[in-house]
Amino acid sequence: MEGVVIRAARPEGLPLLDALVLRSKSHWAGGRVADVPDVTPKLTAADIVSRHVTVAERDGVPVGFYTLDEHEDRLGIGLLFVDRPFIGTGVGRLLRGHLAGRAVALDARLLGVGAAPRAEGF
């Protein structure tokens, strides 16, 4: 996708990612962030390394991100969110491709995927 850069997350950007999660979830609540329960665990600075937090940004603003969580026998996609205005634009596909490459680079033999019911199609 043109103009989108993928990079490692930085601690100062974590509040932006938390807000992005709520906006992304609001897609399923008619776009009303106020109607989205704020139950998603907040990312921490320690998560950036341990969960391989990776951000897609456009013009310096996060438009999506993912985490790869290490388990004893596999990596798992922990979180993958795209900001509401960018849903359906290819950002998710770009992130998915990047995380698959990252999993290979981390020598993963198995990549676990789980999804919320509304995200199963993706």
C-alpha cells in the first residue's frame, strides 16, 4: 500500500495504539467509540520487544499494528488491528504479509491464529 511504512513500535506511541484499538473495534459498533467497551489489555513498553509489536504508519501516524506472541511451541498472532478509516484499504493485508515474514525470520515452525467472530473472514 502506497505511503505506508512498517516499523517496530516505540514506547511513546503506545497510547496511540490503545486508541487505535478502540477506533478499530468501533467499526462493528456503527463507528461509535463510546459504545466499545474498553476491555482490551493495554500494551506496555515491555510488550514492544516480548510481543514483537509492529506498526504500520502513514505520514507518521499509526494506521494499524500487530503483535506476535511467543509460546513454547509456536508463535501466535496476539493482536492485529487496523484503524477504522483504513479498514478495507489493504493495510491489514500488508500487516498480515509482514507478520508472516517476521514469523519465518524468527524461525517459527507454527503460527497460531485466532480471531474474534467478526474478523474470521479476514
